[in-house]
Amino acid sequence: MEESRPLDVAQQLTSTGDMDPEDLRRYGHQIVDWIADYLKNSRQYPVLSQITPGSIRLALPAKPPEQPEPMEQILADFEQTLMPGLTHWNVPGFMAYFAITSSGPGILGEMLSSALNVNAMLWRTSPAATELEQVALDWLRQMLGLPKPLFGVINDTASTGVLYALAAAREAIPDLAIRQKGMAGRPELPRLRCYTSEQAHSSVEKAIITLGIGQEGLRKIPTDSEFRMDVAALERAIEEDLAAGWRPFAVVPTIGTTSTTSIDPVPAVADICERYGLWLHVDASYAGSAAVNPDLHWILAGCERADSLIVNPHKWLFVPIDCSVLYTRKPDVVKAAFSLIPEYLRNAESQGDEVPNLMDYGNALGRRFRSLKLWMVLRYFGQEGLAARIREHLRLAQLVVKWVKETPGFELLAPTPFSTVCFRVHPQGLDDEAKLDALNERVMNRVNEAGHFFLSHTKLHDKYTIRIAIGNLHTNEQDIRALWAELQNYAQSELKVITSA
């Protein structure tokens, strides 16, 4: 019979306090050791969880604990029950979607933030958190080569940021008074129209739905042969909508689209926005971080003219999720869309414009101390260190591009401006698109089932496309070569299955 584990002092029935600091120290050391070993030995884990749906829920008690449980048992259950049900985003073989990494300094920053547990809603509720956010975001602005003035706030994800940006764009429309009167039951209100590329992220459409503009209020513009927004088609769409009685109000180009990482022609889009008086919001969530490499400042050309811009340090700057930056040249408009100060939050420091109250620039009242982990990452690696890591990921991607082009039976399906490679298996003599789709899906699934790597797909010109997204801090050339060997192996074996069916 297993010996019962002792409880901590804080778990005794007579206790009403927190965990004893010495117990916290002991468990904290144990967890930090576990984290270090996890990062060191992460290649031993299957990247994509291999469990079946519902397994974790069935493995856990259906009722909550009535009595305290030993911390040792809690940590053991984490290791034995939860770890098998995790897809490991923080390991070298994760190359699906957009690879992300929580680096050592970022993890330590997150730990400190959790310990402090401050709420940076007002300046007075956490002066350091408010002011560090402004300093860290200005540092990032300088690293990216963006000009002054840009006001920045950190949100959880780009989905939140684009919602806030388009709410500000709607607020900026003169004489509509949507904040005061809303949009329902107003026959005098014109139907609003926003424009984005057909390759844009779904968060733009979700924002339009949430704001009550409706899916019909989003017009998706066709792209060119390199999956970039067709500017001539954009202007034609605006003219057509004006003639039909729509009220165009915003355009959302992308720098680093989700499927192919293409770069929309932001300078030309900015010209159109200025001509028609439209809000320009640039989604640089993924690729914007690459501009910390001074050689890539050009990718943000035109962003100095944007009314708002999003960059996600949690995607490619090795900051733990969640850390998404919304920059704007018009913080007064964003504030006008969201600021609402009840009496219980009024204070002397809020009377002037000397310091911002971060709650005024979005819907969230509570705000975590997210800038701490960003600040620590920027200081620990420095711009040169971050740029070196970006350059290495670009090099690895071009190595894959070279292999795809030189290897019979593989086909590149999109340009590779950054570190995401879009390709498919296309054996000579097999041109049936349905069979090619089935073959590529089978190959990708075999890679994922093997457990060393995790890849995702998209559809380009209705072709099933495998994506290799390189962005993890720990991914090296040996990993890339091992992945390529697996792809070639499964391409051969699955081709036999497809052709014999």
C-alpha cells in the first residue's frame, strides 16, 4: 500500500494562510529544475499529442477535491497525466502554423510577473508596469526601424488588437456617433465596408463580426501571382462600393500572411487610404518581428503612414505567449473609442495627459504585467542577438527551398520571403489533383504521427499545401535535415499506397 504523502503546513485544517515561503522555495526549485530539463531534453517528446479526444478528461476526477492534496502528488499528476496530452509548441520539431518559443529570460519574466500579480489598469495601480510598457515598446519601435511618434499597448493576441484598431477606425468616421447611438435601428446610417486581402488572417473577419458590421461588411480583395493584395482591384472595389451606397472606412493589408507569409504592397495601399480618407491598419503580427534585423527594415515600408500596426513578439521574438503589440499614430482616437472612467477609478493622476492609463486603450480593464517579459528578452539578447537568430531561421528556410527545388517529386508553391516554406509532393507523372491532395495529406499525417515533428497545411489555388514554419529558438540545421529525410521517406511509401488504390 502506497504511503500517504505529508501535507504542507498551509494545508493543515487550522491554517488560513498561503503556502509557507520555504515550501514555495522548495517546490519552486523543483519546478525550475524541471523546466530546464524539459527545454534541454525536449526532443524526446512527441511534438503532436498522441492521445485520443477525451482521454485527459476521463483521467481526471469528475469531482473537485474536498481535502488538500500533497503538492508532490499534484506535480506527479502533471507529469504523468497532463504531459501526454500536450502538443509541445516550445520544442524544436514544432513547425506548424507559426512556430513560437518562450525563451529562458521570457520564462523568468513571466514568473516574476505572476509573483507580483499587479493589475496595470491605471498608472497609480502599477506605475512601473505602465511606464515600462511604454519604454519597452519604444525600444521595440526603434529596433524595427519605425519612426516617432507611435504609441503602443500590449494585448493578449493580434485578434484583440485588430478588434481595437477597427473599433477606432469606426470611431474615426465623422458624424456617425456610433459610440453614443450604436448601429441598430438607424436607417440613416450607411452600411460600412472594410477591405482586406483574400489571404488575410481570419481575425479581421472576426473583428468585423464582433463590431456588428457583419461579414457582408468585409470585402476580400484578390491577390497577384505572389499572393499579395491587388491594389488596382482594391481601388475598383472602393469605387464600386461608393457608387452602391456603402461607406468604406478601413483597409487591412498584411506583412507576412498566414498561409504564405506574402507582403502586401503597403505603400500603394497607403496612397489609396489617403485618397479616400480610410483608416490604414497593418497586420504585421508574424513577419514584423523580422525587422529587428536592420537588413529587413524594408519589409515595414509604408507602415510609418499606418494609423495602426500590430507586431507579435510572442511569434518570432521569443517572448512567451501572450504578448501582442498594437501601435498607433492616433492614440486619441483609440482612447475616444474605449475610454470610460467610473467614479471608483477616478484619481488625481488621471486628470492630465502626463501618463496614460492603459485601460483607456481597449476593452480590458485588468492588464497583466506583460511588458516585463518583453523587456527582459530585449535586454538579454539585444538587437544584435535577436537579429542573428532571425537570420538563422531565414537561412534554414532557404536551405529547405533549395532541397525542394532540386529534389525530383517536390514542388514549391509560393515564394519564401521569410522562414515559412510552402510546397507539396508532386511525383512525375501524377497530375490528378485529387490524388495529389490525398498524397500530401497522407505524407503530412505520417510525419505528425511519427512524433518528431509537427507540420500544418493550407490550400493555395485549391492545392493541398504543406507548410514548414521555422521560428523556434531551438530548431537547428540537424532538425531540418531530419525532417527533410522523413518527408522524402514518407513521400515514397505513401505514393505506393496512392497509386495502388
